[in-house]
Amino acid sequence: MTNVTSHEQFNEEKKTDQILEKLETNENDLPENKAETVALTIFAVVIMGILLFLFK
């Protein structure tokens, strides 16, 4: 009984992982997410520059 249960649980976890992987892949392909990533990166660089300038 425990083998069947653990096997079923493994299959469910595998399906969940596959669904999450598909969702993550789809989210990364959206242009607004790429633009958001670029904007956040630029923002982080500006903030780091300000901090480096202030605490030099």
C-alpha cells in the first residue's frame, strides 16, 4: 500500500513540477516581463551608483 501511495505522490509532484515549469517558461517569454526586468536592472544600477557615491 505504501508503495502505491508513494508512487502516486511522486507522479503528482512530477505533474506539479511540469505545470510550474510551463508557467515559468510562459511568463519569461512575455515582452512586458523582459521590459520589467530591464527596468528593474537599470533601477538597481542607479541605486547602487548612488550608494557607492554617498559612501565612498
